[in-house]
Amino acid sequence: MLRILQNVWIKQMDIVQSPGGFFAGLGLFIADALTGGKLVVYTVVVASVIDFFCGIAVSVKKKKFTLSELMRQTVEKLAVYGAVLLVFLCLDKVVASETPLEISITSGLIGAVITMAEVWSFSAALLILFPKNPFLRLMQKALTGEIAKKLGCEPEEVEAILKEARRKEDKPQRNKKGQFVAKSTKK
């Protein structure tokens, strides 16, 4: 449990260092407050499931066997996230019953932190899967540590690995009129 919480904290520190990450987290917190505190639970679950499937896709792309450890880690993460959210949701209920305020600040804040950590994780996986995607390439410098962890390499090697992946992807061919043509099957 402590390992998962430390991992979330480290990712969160990376996220808030970028203005985009800070404002995305703030937006999620505000959206959760406007929906009455229910949005945060859904976003945590959805982000965790997306991260799970992105992890499987990265394993397939690396041609590594996807171990049951990935499923165990996802279930473990969801259990820890659920327990933490439950504690803070209960704290919010106690505060709401003791004061005239009907707010869920702490659970919304914790949920936004957890969701942003999961989004950070699956963004790195998506950049590994789609190295040419211009939107994801904007975040490449910030995601270098996360990508290195997923690829099992040093952060200094990430740029070279992604460049190689971009180079390997075939550009679509065009005919004389500039229209795309089907790839030839010759080898």
C-alpha cells in the first residue's frame, strides 16, 4: 500500500511541475465539486482501467509476455485507491454533518491527485504505443521518467528509443496525384 501511495505522490509532483498538469488537476477538482463529489470515484476507476489496457498494449508492442502481475497490480491499486477514497469520503461526511457546509473538498482533492497520476501513467504508455502523435510528443520531456520505467531503461535512452520507433513507422505512400495508396506487399 505504501509503495502505491509513494508512486502516486512521485507522479503527482511530476504533474504539478507542468502548467498543463496543474490546470488539468484543478479542472478535475472543480468538476468533481460541481457534480457533488461523485465524479472522482468514476474517474479513478476509468483511469485505472485505461492504464491497465495500455500496459497490456505496451507489453504486446515490446513482444513481452503479459504477466498476471499486471492484473494483480491493477487490482491492488484499485483496492488502495478505493480505501483511501473511502476514508476521505467518510471524513467529508463527518465534516458536512458537523458544519453547515455541504462540500467534499478532501475526497475531491485526493481523487483528482489519484486520477492525474493514472492519466500520467497511461499517457506515457500511449506515447510508447504512438510515438508520432503530436499531442503526446508535447508531453514527452515531462514523461521521460515514466516512459523509462515502463520500458525498463535509463531516462537518457528514452529519446533515442522513441526516435527509432518513429523512424521505423512507415510513412503512407502517395501516387502522382498526391493521393494515398495501399502499401505494397512485396518484401
